[in-house]
Amino acid sequence: MAGDNKDKAFDLGFFAPSGREGRITANDIVALILSVIWLAIAAGFVFYIRSGAGDPGGDPIGFALLLLAVVTPVALIWVAAATVRSARILREESARLQAAIDVLRHSHIQQQQGAGMDIRPALEKRLDELAAAQRQTETVIATFASARARDAAAEPVARPAPAPAPRPAPEAQPSLALGTPADALQPPIEAHEFIRALNFPQTTGDRDGFRALRRALEDRTTSRLVRSAQDVLTLLSQEGIYMDDLAPDRARPEIWRRFAQGERGAGVSALGGVRDRSCLALTAARMKQDPIFRDVAHHFLRQFDRVLTEFEPGATDQELNDLAETRTARAFMLLGRVTGMFG
């Protein structure tokens, strides 16, 4: 019986088993005192009635009412005491339960933070691996030099052996004292080759693109622009910016002509037709934070402006439109808008 009482949620007040929940409290003492007082009052009342009005025990109904009047207040007193004790136990259990919940919540938060700290290095390592893979799979624009070398090795170009130069006449000797540059002997690059070179080869198998690129690199004027464009496109690809993803607004050929002839400001603002906010923001941030990128970008803009000035007088409107569609021209429009070159 004692074991059963310990398993119950509520005790029986003064008659509960001894222990933490069954110990006598101030409420039990108060209930005991009230019970004794009431029993004393009831005993005095019964004694008074018996001495003055005779023995009421002969009347069963009267005896039952008397017994009920004596017992009922005592029962109510102990019911109230048991209720107070049960409320106290409930408050204590609720406080212990809340403390346990707080401990569990704190432990759960610590576990989540610890798991997050364990996952973060692995996540950062994975992101670094993805970034490295992206750099390894860049377009041929960033790696065209090595591809050009492989293409040239697989398909060498046969060139006739130079004929022995005739002995110059004595009067012609002073004019050749400094020699003649080798690139001066090359025929000038054609417009379609120039445009094809500025777009760079599409794939490693784009033989026409590599052929045009070789011709552009052999041209003293164009080679500077091609190399600076290669540097710019490589740096932009590190930010995830690729010219094939841009779709700038097309400017009319006469606007390109006005820009080539030196006009600046609102009249040529249509050349800054790149509207991709993400690319513009990334490029502007790189321009501010990376001085090397800033120097390369300004060098590229100067080279493009100089070559465009030389190309425009003999170019048709269609050739100017084709030039505007090249990767190099798109990089020029992007960087020109970021630097405020178009007004």
C-alpha cells in the first residue's frame, strides 16, 4: 500500500506516507487545529443539548443530522488542506518541468551551433572546390593562348622560305641602317578578320577563329587591343561575368562613329547599353577594391578607343554592327558604363 501511495499524483494530506510529498506542512497543522477546535465546539454543543433537552439519541434523524453537522466541517477542512497541498505540488512540478524544458532548449541550441560550426568548414571547402572547378571550365576566351598553341602544333602553316635579299645599292644603305620591323612586311588585317579576332574563338575547334586571332596578334596595332581584352575578360570571368550572358541594347552605327570621332556625353550614352544590374554592381565593386583590375580596365578602354578611331573611317555600318556584337565590344560597353565614359 505504501508503494502505491508513492506512485499517485496527489496525496491524502495528513494521512499521506512520509516523504518529501507526504511530510506535515503548515497547512496540515492549521487543518488539524481547526478540526480540533470544531470537534471541541461540537462536543460542547452536544453536551449542552444532552444536559438541557434530554438525550437526542432516541431520534435517529436527529442523531444523523447531528453526526452530519459534526463530520461535514471536518471533511471540508481536510479537503481544503488537500487542495492547497495539491496546488503546491503542481506548482513545484510545473517549475521543475519548465527548468527541464529550458535545459533541453539550451542543449538543443548548443547542439545546433556546434553542428553549424562543424558544417561550415566543409561547406566553405565545397564552395572553394566549386569556384576552382568554375575557373577550370572557363571559356576559351581566358585560355585561348594555349589552345592556339595546340592548334598551331597540330596544323602547322607552311610558309615559303624568304628569298635572299639583294645587296642594296650604296645610296640606299642609310635608309636601312635601323632595319625594317617584321610586322611591317605583313599585309594589313582585313576587317572581317579583325572583327572575328575581337570575338575570340568559340571553341577549341574553331579554326577560323584561331586563324583570325593569329592574324590579329601579328598586327602591331590590333595585338595590343587583343591582349588587353584577354586580360579583362579573364578578370571578369573570375567574378562570374561572361560576355555571352550579356544582352546589351544595340547602338546605331552613327553613334559608334560619333564616339570614334571624339564626341562624348549624352549623345553617345546609348553605347552603355548593358542593363544587367548584377554585372554592373560586381564590376563597379571590383573597380573600387582591386587596383590591378582598375589599371587593366583603363588600359583596355584606351586601347579600344584608339583602335576604334582607326577602324571607323573605313568600316561600313554592317561592320560596325558586327563589331558591337563581339565579346571585346561588350566588355568595352560594360566597363565604359561603370567608369562613366559615355556620360
